[in-house]
Amino acid sequence: MMDTALGLYPYWVVIFLMMTGFYIVIESGNLIKKVIGLSIFQTSVFLLYLTVGKVSGATAPIVTDEFTLYTNPLPSVLILTAIVVGVATSAVALALIVRIREAYETIEEDEIHAQDPTP
């Protein structure tokens, strides 16, 4: 039982990071904290894909006579693409927060809703 729990250590880290990011997004009214929570959540998904893509005892997919077990490079490639998209999304979100701050003089969600006249 203990060996099984320790063998699943990377998944426990993923779950912890995922729930931490999710909690920050739900709990916080500060828009910048919400973006940070989304980044933490996104990082947990990256770790999940990398953990699933790891093959024990395998090598890079360069065909030689020495090796017969190879790691699939697709998860790593997808993660690189996701990192670029995540950075761009965070940059756009922070730029929008700057514009919201200029318009409403706050980045707190409840204060923005209080100032907004629409129901």
C-alpha cells in the first residue's frame, strides 16, 4: 500500500497544484490573483502530461541498435506548444487587467460589479 502511494507521487503533486490553482481562482476577487491561479492550474496539467508521457527505461526516439524501447516525443512537443499559448494568454489577460484598472480604478471583482450599472 505504501509503495503504491509513493509510486504515485507525481500524480499527488499534480492534484495538489491543480486544486491550489482552482482554489485561488474561485476564492480570490483580485483579477491578478485569478491569472496566477490559472497559471498554477495550467502548470499542473503540463506536469500531468509529462508524467504520463514518461516511459521508464526508455530513451529518445533516435533509432540505434543499442536500444529497443523509446519514449513518445508527442507529449513533450504538445507541452511546448501549450507553454507558448499559456504565456500569450497570460499576457493578454494582464493587458486586459491593466485596461480594467484604468477604467474602474480597481482590480477587485466585487468593486467592479458594484460600479457597473448593468444588472
